Amino acid sequence: MSAARDYPPPPDVIRGRVAWVFGDDFDIDLVIGVENIKSYDAEFLRGKVMRAYDPGFADRVRPGDVIVGGRNFGYGHPHYPPMVALRDLGIAAVIAESFSPGFWRGETYNGVPLITVPGIATAVTTGDAIALDWRAATVDLGDGRVLHGTPPSARVVRVIEAGGSLKLLLAEHART
């Protein structure tokens, strides 16, 4: 089993495309299949990611792309390999109507911007170009419309800027 990669913090404004739009109550484990949730091997996961939905997904995603979800995105058990697989492909953030608390806590801990934006799931389609200011929780849809969500707390911003909770804690304690 190989370790997950070390991801840099996101830029202030994430410019990319909507790689996929999921509906309500999406179980994040389905991204790689429940049978693969114990693997952290990037090459193995690349061959599994989104196969049930779009076999060409892994080849189509570019760095800076985002995932969009409906209500309660990421429900179920908060396993990390599905987001490891998505981040290895270049997914920079997840924007959803709301998040499952376990998923939100775990992925925020890992430094992933998870931004709650009402109306996002019906405002975009796969392939749309967007600009996400993750600190302000605004999504510029590129057609004059801007959606406003709930900005992350100051602490969450620091976690994401540090590349995850562990890195932030290590940096904070190294100063003392």
C-alpha cells in the first residue's frame, strides 16, 4: 500500500471545469467502488475511479477541476481513498448544497476545500467552466451569474492553507 500524495494548498481562486455533478445523498465510496476502499495506491485507484459512471473520467479530468454535489454529499462511512483518487487526478475542490458531517470533517482535515453553495447542483452541468473563490464561497459561473455560499471559518481557512490539519498543528507547535 502506497501513501497518499502530499497536495499543495489551492490557489485563492480555483479556475477549472465541473468534472461531474452528483445528486443528493451521494456515498463517496461509490467513486472507486466499495470493494476498493482499502487501497491508497494511486495507480490502482486511477483504474477504478468513476468507472461505474464514466469510464473516460480519469482521462478527461484536468488539474483545477471540481466536483459538484447535491444535499448530504459524501454520506456513509468517511473513507479517504475516493478523495485520494479524485485529488490525484487534479480535483481541486468539492462544491455541494450540503455535506455529510463525517465526510466534511475528514476531508477538511485533509485540506480539501469543501464549499457549501445553495443552488449549485442545478446551476451547472458537467464540463462548465467556473471560478471558485473558496475563501469567499463564491462561484462565478462565467455567464454573469455568481452564486454565494457559506465561507469557511478562519480556522478552516488556515487548515486548507496549511495543506491539512496535521500540517497546521505541526507548524503551530514548531513555533512554540
